[in-house]
Amino acid sequence: MADDIRDKVIEIIAEQAMLEAADIRLEQSPAALGLDSLALVESIFAIEETFDVDVPFNANAPETSGFDISTIGSIVAAVERLVSEKGT
């Protein structure tokens, strides 16, 4: 299941960055992929819709949102946690 979540999150981010999913590495930051704040918010909306979760993300203060957006890997981990919490 975790691989499915990771792959789908990467697919969503790749679409917003107009890149191939294979070109995205977990250690990259959204900014390194060329994602501006609008594209990041669009990615968050798509993640919420895809996984039926509520992402605690504040685009005006992402550092205080409780949803780590520093790397693609941290976004994947946060989504995995939200999906896991939803199932309990």
C-alpha cells in the first residue's frame, strides 16, 4: 500500500511540475522541481481528492501547518500517515 501511495503522490507532483514521474526523487524539494506556491497548493488539493484526506496545510505559513513540504519524501510520508490515520 505504501508503494501505491508513494507512486500516486509522485504522479500528482510530476503532473504539476510538468515532469515525468521517473524524473522525481524523494530527496528533491518542490522548489527544485520548479513548483511555485500555486502549483504546490494544486498538488495538495489533488492529494486530498485522490486519497480522501484533509491535509493540514496553510500556504501562507507552510512551516506551521504540521504537513512537511520540505521534500517530496516528506510529503509522501505525511500522506501515508494521513491515510493510515483515516483507516483507524
